[in-house]
Amino acid sequence: MGTGIWFIVIGLIVWGLNLGVFSFWKWSRDWPLIFVLIGIYLVCESIAKRLKRKKPDKRKVKEVIKKLEKGEISPDEAIDELKE
């Protein structure tokens, strides 16, 4: 979906340039700015994904390891508990 939105935005910009809507923009000079903006968007998206990742609680990990060592749960059950 994000790629489609970028194509729409770029298409609207090019169309606006052809119609003279953006008189301050000179396509032959400023077109590399589109790549810079796309790069900024991709970097911000990557950072946002990293921040949203759920990190396991250290106490919960220790409890699951103790249960595994005691033989109270299987490795598959431990994985399920850590995914919760």
C-alpha cells in the first residue's frame, strides 16, 4: 500500500509540474529530491517498526527457563509462553 501511495504522490507532482501548478519547482534541477524523500520515508518506517517490536519481559524469560530446567514444560510450550 505504501508503494502505491508513493506512485500517486509522484504522479500528482509530475502532473502538477506539467500544468504549471508548481512554478517554484524546476524538474530538471530538483528531481533527485524525490529519491531523498523516499529514502527519508523508508528510514522512518524502519525505525518505527523497530520501536514497535515487543521485547520479552526478562522476569518471564527467567521463569520459563526455570520451568524448562525443572522439566515442568516442553520446549514448544516454552516458546508459546514467550510469544504471549
